[in-house]
Amino acid sequence: MIWNLVATLFAGLGAAGIALILRSLSRKKLPKWIIPVFAGAGMLAYSIYIEYTWFEFKSSKLPQGAVVVAENAPAMLWRPWTYLFPMTSGFTVLDTNSVAVKEIAGDPVAQFTLYRFEKAHVDQVRHDPYLLNCAKREMVRLNEEGQPMAGSLKQLPANDRLLTEACKGA
């Protein structure tokens, strides 16, 4: 977070420097207000760049065996440009190294850990264990004791990426 702030300030200073150079090259014919305008535009451009490259940066740092199974790119009212150019603000990762498939009552059942990454002022990561019945496509979240949590049953669609990745070995 602090490094993004420092980089934003330097982007503003760099853009203001470009405006100073342009002003001196024009023999001071450009107005003085061009300097703060360039500084603001530079900081805004860097902030937008960081926001739009966050997903690519975070997903490139994932370890071997981690697979992105879902992305969240909502349109936000306070960022109207996201209606035209969606921005990924969260994603879910399956650790394929943690997948254990066993047979229970004749159905293949996969147990695994899902990691949820959320972009915020400080990036947030949450991890939860799950059970997935590969035949019935039913997924349930597990609590700390490894017991299914009440009300967490979810039916996955047949073409869900999580279903295909978690049930590969089944």
C-alpha cells in the first residue's frame, strides 16, 4: 500500500516535470496551470493502471498447482468506466495440490482448499476447506473441525471450472 502511494506521487512528479519541459520548450507560451494538470493526470493514470493490472500481477505470483477458477469484475457506480471496461476486483483460486478425491457411498468426493483474493485498500486473502460431490455437483464448506457447515450447500453448474479442476482425478 505505501509503495503504491509513493509510486503515485512519483508518477505525478514525473508528469509535472514533462509539463515543465513542454512549457520551457514553448518559451513559456503554455499556461502555468498545465503543470498541476499534468501532475494530476499522471497520478490518475498510474492509479487506473495499478487497478487494472492488479489481477494479472496477483495471478502471476501464484504457486505451481494454483488454478484461478472464478473472477469477480463488478461494475461500480463510483467508477463509471467499469461499466464499459470491467475491472477484476476479486478472484478464487483452487490449490490443486490440496485436492484429495475419495469415494463415499459410491460417489467420488473431492476435498480441497479454495483461496479468495479481494482487492481493497489492503489486499485480503481468505481460505476455506470444501467438500465437492463430483457426481451430484454439490459443494459444501467445512468448518474448523472439518464438519460441513449448515446452509452452505451449493449446486455447481455442469460446466463450472471448479468442478472440472477439482474432479479431474475422479
